[in-house]
Amino acid sequence: MTDERLARATLAAIAGLDGNTEPVERLGGLTNLVFRAGEYCLRIPGKGTEEYINRANEAVAAKEAAGAGVSPPVLHFDDTTGVMVTRFVEGAVTMTPGNFRTRAGSPGRAGKAFRKLHVSGVAFPFRFELFSMIDDYLGILSTKDVELPDGYHDVVREAEAVRKALAANPVEPVACHCDPLCENFLDTGERMWIVDWEYSGMNDPMWDLGDLSVEGGFSDAQDEEMLTAYFDGEATAADRGRMVIYKAMCDLLWTLWGLIQLANDNPAEDFRAYADGRFARCKALMGSAEFNRHIQAI
């Protein structure tokens, strides 16, 4: 069955969709099949995602984020299969690293969207625990025929300094997206919408900003624009330090995610190169003098 036929069959099996579902157009997605179907957006989970995604948690988070005004309304969610339908955002541009560079004000709009979510008071069921998730992903990989990058466990041990610094200076966790790929942002030019809540959970808010900076390859100027919009002013040294630390830590975690995609034969990207590249970037930042300064700042 072609992807388009699968989308049509999936939509036909969903009761209560009384709007226009034509035409059906395949959109992006690294692990899932995503389609525009008229006035709807359909998401069909990809192969192997059930190993590491809790769909019941995602359903709650997607609905809470919509209620907070940062994500489109959820019209259908099957927390057994993970099939989801939301309202399609007309006139919005799907963001990429290039779009974040060329669309004036977009880093600031992303910062404001994060702020709106983080101060909304909504609660997500999952607690996003960085080092626990690294252990979980390593457990999944132990059952698969794929090699870790050389020195991965050594870098995890070096990251113990980060764990201790964060534990000694905890912040109140808030509802976070936790997986801010550029493509999970939809920009109308006036506001930024955030989509795809598979990895969302209660977390340090600076994770979201640090991770988006990495995904978008943000310059120092883009980081400042995002931080200034988020805080409506200057960020403290401690907040800036946590954001930079999470740039390295998200690469440490998503290295393993990439290897899981490799083991699951995900054809969307060269996930060996993806994982190796993220790990190299993590090591480079952790080995820099500025990284130690930021640990001290928090």
C-alpha cells in the first residue's frame, strides 16, 4: 500500500471528521508519516517508535499544549496506535535551520512560544530525566546489533560533573517540548506554533532553548534574540549556562536516538552519520573552556 493510500484508509476509519480531507499531501517527518489532508494534519507513527514513545503520555501533552495555545487543536488521538489528527495551520511555514536564519524575528517568536508553554502551568505526565533516558536508550541498544561511537561511555562519565552541578542547583520542572527540531515549529510570521509532543515532559525549561539552538545551528546573535524574547530582557549567567550545557547534553542523548533509528532501518536519513556527528559536536563543546565556565555559572 502506498503512503497516500495508507493515509486515506486511516482517515476513513476515523469517525467524526466532518471537514474536508482533500487533497492528501505527504509532509516531512524523520520517524513518522505526516500528511496534510485538506484542513487536517494526520500523523501515523513510524516503525519501532513503540519501543521508546508512550502514546498515552503524548496524547495528554498534545492536548494540554493545545489548551495552552502553543499547538494546534487535537481532533483525534488513538493512544494505542498513536494515530493523531490535528487542525492544519493555514499560512504557516514549516521551519528549517535556513528558515530560522532568513525569517526575520523567528528565533524571538520561538522564544516567546517556549515562554508561553513554560509559564502556562500545564502539567505533562512524563518526567524528562536526561541521565535516566540515556540509561534507557543504552538498554534498548544493548538488544540491537549496532555499535556506539568510540568513547561514548567515557563522555557519559565526564558528564557526571554536569549531573552534579544540576543536582546541586535544581530548578522547578515545567512542561517542556524536549524535542525542538526546527521542523516542529510552524511560523506564520506573527506567531510560532509548536507540534509533535512525543518526547515532551516536565523538564528544565532551558533544555528547550539549548536544544533548539543546536537543531537550528543558531549563531550567537540568534541565541541572544531567543533568550531576550524568552526572558523579555537579559538572561542571567545561570540561565545562559544551563542553556549552553544542554546544547551538549541533547547531543549526548540524541546520539543514542539516532543509533536506535539506525538499528530499526529507518530510511529517512543516514543515521550513522547523524549519531557520529552529534557525538563529535558534544565532545567538542564539553572540551571547551567555555563549557566549564557555564558549569560554574549554574
